[in-house]
Amino acid sequence: MVKILGVPFSTRTFTETCDFLQDKLQGETPHHIITANPEIVMMAQDDAAFMTLLERVDLITPDGIGAVWASKYYGQALHDRVTGVELSTSLIEACAERGLGVFLLGASPQSNTLAIKNLRQRYPQLRIAGQDGYFKEADVPEVLAAVRGFKPALLLVGLGVPRQELFIHQHKQDLQVPVMIGVGGCIDIFAGVVKRAPKLWQRMRMEWLYRLLSQPSRWRRQLVLPKFVLTVLTDKNRKK
């Protein structure tokens, strides 16, 4: 484990992380996983309660090059990104092979439905269900009942940060799903509504720039990147 601005990141490689979580899919203990980017790290700097949540989750992986870059300043370099979409895909494949259930919670009604359809086509043996993210607080008991009734091994929650993290944290013990991950916009990617960066951009570690160019409306969110870099470089706790 390496702490970056106080956030404890797992040092497991992508393969090690997949193996670790695949082993948990058929267990009885619920696990809360966060794939964290600089936006999440910086949010925790200004929100003590959110930082406490991050300190208590079961596993935080580096979703993006930002954490990998920053880790070298904290004494233990990370070598692998463990992104939400790649980790989710690996675990979905494992569920399909083992006859385990997957529940998608989040995105628009259209995206949620299309994501389920696409994943069923890709993995015909997959047991999958879902619920869009357009529900109100008063609807939460009904949503929880739907998840519990389906009894998934994997719950992917795409409600946006920090709503998805807070939802899993608050209902973790009630749901008792073996593996629960906040996945941001991954459901839209599974639906085909949002395209991932081409492999070349991924290999160049420039996915963030591709997303910005393809979705210019994200520019305000990208402002966190230079702030993250500056905060790391001026952090008194980093290694010299």
C-alpha cells in the first residue's frame, strides 16, 4: 500500500488485483472497491468525511496515470493502472464463467438497458440485471430490495463521484454483495454510448486528453489535474 496525499492505494498489479477480487466473488464478506483518479484524491483533501471513507474501504486502485505518476514521490512506485472499465470487464467475464450474477446500478434508463443487452450478447451465459441511476432518496429501499433479490456476486455502481462511493459505503452491510465497485461512466461505455480511447492513446497514457477532446464539456473537471500535480509536488509528506 502507498499513500498519495493521504489516500491509500493498493500496490497490486492489474493481474494481481483481478485474481484477488475474482477469489472474493464467491465469498460471503462484502468488499467495497474504489478505482481512484486525481479528482477523487483532491476531493478528499477538502472533505474530511470523504477521506475517512477512503481510509476505510477494502481496496483502492489507481484509475489513471495520475496516481501512477504521483506514487514515485511517496516511496513505492505503482507500475499498473487498474481502471474501472478494465477491472469491471475482467470480473464480469469471471462471473459469466462461474454462473454468478452481475448488477448494474446507474446511468440513464436507456444506457442501463443497452449495457445489459450488450453484455448479454457478449457473454450469453451471464446472469445480469440492472437499475438506472435516476432514483430519489425515497426510492432507495426499493433499489436495495431489487439488488438483494437478484443476489449478485458483483455490483457495479455508476452514480458519479462521490454519490456512488457514499451509496456503497452506506449500504455495504445491508446489501452483502461480495464485490462492489464505483465505476463512474463505465455503464455508458458498456452501452456503447461513450467510446473508450483507442488503444494507441491508452498505451501513450493519454486517455484523459482523448476524453477531453471528444467531450469538451469535461474541461472544468480536467482543471483538477494541474492542481493535483502541484499539491503532490508541494506535499511535505512526499519523499524528496
